[in-house]
Amino acid sequence: MCAMVVVNEIQKYFGTFQALKDVSLEVAAGEVLCIIGPSGSGKSTLLRCINQLERIDGGAVWVADELVGYRQEGDRLYELTDAQIARQRLASGMVFQRFNLFAHLTVLGNIIEGPVVVQKRARKDVIPEAMALLDRVGLADKKDSYPAQLSGGQQQRIAIARALAMKPKLMLFDEPTSALDPELVGEVLEVMQDLARSGMTMVVVTHELGFAREVAHRVVFMDRGSIVETGTPQQVLTHPREQRTRDFIAAVLA
Amino acid sequence: MAENASAITAPATRYSIAHLKREPRRNYGRWLAAALILLALAAIVKAFAEGQIAWPVVAQFFTAPAILAGLSNTIIMTVCAMAFGLVLGVLFAVMIMSPNPVLKYVAVFYIWFFRGTPLLLQLLLWFNLALIFPTLGIPGVFEMRTVDFMTPFMATLLGLGINQGAYTAEVIRGGILSVDNGQAEAAKVIGMTRLVMLRRIILPQAMRVIIPPIGNEVISMVKLTSIASVIQYEEILRNSQTIYYANNRVMELLIVAAIWYLAVVTVLSVGQHFLEKHFSKSLGAQNANRPAPVAMEGA
């Protein structure tokens, strides 16, 4: 297995607040990695640095063997243009806590927007693929609905289908179930579990320890901008070595 | 227990009032107000009927060639100046939100200058531009006399369009800010560049906020074109004046112009209603009970 994501000693500041302190991480192709930790620990920021929604202030990130945000020429790094960064982002798909479906487009419109507008593919080729994806998330009958007419769980499943329509090599999930009513969490986790089984590389920031235990190959615990502990779900969630990890897990399960 | 049960079914307690007849409230004040207003309206109608207005003259000039030509110039100028204003508005709204400080402050200055000076003064400035710049052009490429270029049409178009752009820029900026930042992030992660994102995701959603004020501004623009009469642009008011200078039927011709303005504005109000409906359709039922197209007044 080769590394899909390499994060090497990255730093991120918001003003004077250091959100990430020398964080290093590798994600292998086909691996499902869950990042857990208290709010403000930097886990979402780390995810957003991988697809350049945040600019890193130090260190470097590679996605699919490509240096993120810069072009290396000799001993210099040249910053990429807006268009080049947009092209690099195609390697990863992202699912947000607040879904962020395009409110002015129908469900089908949301899914084909990227393939048609960004990848310039023909509508007639994209629509059958989009319908297959909708089928996969169990919402083929909602193709003409607008996002505002759907429940949170349905919107999040559409958001996953929208990301998959771009055929990414890697999927990033930023607390995908945190904004959902409790009874809707299951339907989204089911879609994600199905995706994990299909061999997709996934980095999931989550508070769902049950999902991490069942689906993740590896769990990372972050606190105050650093990675505290990494290991199998068994190691991190059941037999944590660090006191901070133990406290967090106790607090979540309480 | 038995006593309680009989109390509930007993017919004549003080809580059984279903058999009483209900009298609606008498709205005396409402009737009085309506009567007074109808009386006042009757007085106004009577005054107009007895006033020295030659209605046949109104009818005669209503479709006179000069009036229709003026009407067409009014409409052409409204369309051109508004289109120009919209293009400038989008351009300057994007500039003012740009991370580039030069672009940003140029846009700030533009809005400050053109919102801060009277439109009539701006029209006179454009129209008299030849006084300070006798020729226009790019040195060595082409050159023309300013008086040939700055016709009443061009001066009006520049004056109204550039002034409109300053207002439209603010409206569009407000619309863009009204779109949730999550929409921009979702657009970025599917690989959109800034411009594609603006065109495909942000502006279509901003439209819902932008259309109502722009609709008002189009309606204002129809009427604002009348001030171009002072720099000899032959719109409907100027042509009405030209006629009444000759035949002295001042009120009759002003009434002709007023009726035409009302007709155009009414048609535009209906159009605005349908446009708003179109851009709010994705928001489902929550906007279905919008008010009907009553002409919302601008200037």
C-alpha cells in the first residue's frame, strides 16, 4: 500500500492562536482513518488543510503523491494559481457538517454540477452515473427535490453522492453526523460504512465512537493542536495509553 | 362521582353558551373613514371633470408620432442605462470584495463619488466634457472630437449608467454577502475556481436578494430618464414639452406623459413579480405567499 495522504509537520495559526502544532500523519490508500478529539482540538482544521480550504503556515501536505499548494522546481517552491489549486482539489471529495448542498439546484442538479461544469463532461453521460449514485444512497426518488425539502439525513446522503460524482481518490468527512437529529445518524453512517467496504480511502472527523470502532482501520486522537495517540480502534478506544485520551473517551461515553 | 357525571351532562350550566346568537363587532370607525375618503375622491374627480382640461387633446396627442418616438427613446435609454449599470455594478461589487487593495479602493472611490454627487450635475458634466477635453481617444491609435462623441444619448447613457452602477454595486455586494459561506466552500471542494463559483453558485442564489431592489431601480430608471430632457435627449417628457411650447396645452401633454409612464411602470411591476417568483422557487413553499405585484415606488 502506498500513502494517499502525507502530512508532514504542519503548522496552522489563526491570528496568534496556534491551531495545529507540528502535526504529521500518513493515510494509506484504501485506509479508513477516524480522527477524534474534543472541540477546538484542531481535527477539522487538519482535514481542511488536506484539501486547501485552509492555508498551512508551515510544513507540507501531499495528496496522491502530489505536493499540495506548491510546485517544486529545483530548490524552490512556487505557489500555485487559483486554477491549479482547484484542479488539485479534484483528488479529494469533502462532506461537511452542515451539508452545504447548493440551495438553488435540485438534487440531480447538485450531483451533476461538478462533473458537467468543472470536469466538462457531457450531461447525457453524467446523468446515468448520478442516478446510480442516488440509488446507492437510497434517494433515487428525490432527484427533482430541492435541498430545503429534504431531511438532514437525506441532505447528507446527497452530499456524499455529490462528492462521489467527481470520482475522488480520497473522501474527507468533517463531522458528517454532528448536525443531524439522533434518529437520522444511522442512515448516514450506513452509507459511509458501505463506502468504506468498497475500498475508498476515507479520513473521518467524528464524535461517533461506535462508527470508529466498527469501521476505522486506525483511530487518531487529537487534543490542543497535536496528535496525542494513534492506533487501531482497539488500542485507542478500548485500551488508551494516554490519560487525555482516557478522559475524553470517558466524557463522550458518559 | 355520580354527582360529577351529572354536572357534565347537565344542559343549563353557565358554560353551555352554544345556543346564544353571536353579534359581529360594529366597525363604525372603518365605515366613517371609508365614507370620508370616498367623498374626497369624488371631489377630486369632480374638480378634474370641471377643470379646464381638454380631454380630446389628451386623446389626440396620446399616440402622436413625437410622443411615441419619445416613449421609445425613454424605453431604449432605460434598457441601455440599466444594462450598463448592471455590468458596472457586478464589476465593482466583485472589485470591492477583492483581496487586491488597489481594485478594492478604486471601487470604494467610484461608489463614493457617484453616490455623492447629484445625478443632474453628473449629466451636465458628461454633456459638457468637451469644455475640458476637446478630443477623446487613445494617443496614436484613434482620436475623435468630444462634441461628436458626446451626443445627448451618450451623455445620458454614461450619466445614468455609471450612477446606477454605483448603487447596483452595493445591492449586488449585499446579495453576495447574503449567501452562506458553506456554499462557497462546497463549490471550492468540487474544484471550482473563484469566477466559476461566482457565476454558477453564488450569484444565482444572491439573485433572490438582488432582484427586488433591482426591480425597484429599473422602475426608478424609467422615470429618471426624464431628467435627460435638460440635455436635449428626446425622451417622452422633452417631446411633450416641445409640443406644449408650440400649442400651449401644458397640462394635457403632461397628462399624456404621465399616463405613458404609469403604463410602462405597471408592465414592469408585473414582470418583476414573475422574476421574483422564478428566483425563489427552490426555497419551496415558504415564499409562495409573497404579495401581488403592487408597484413598489422608488424615487
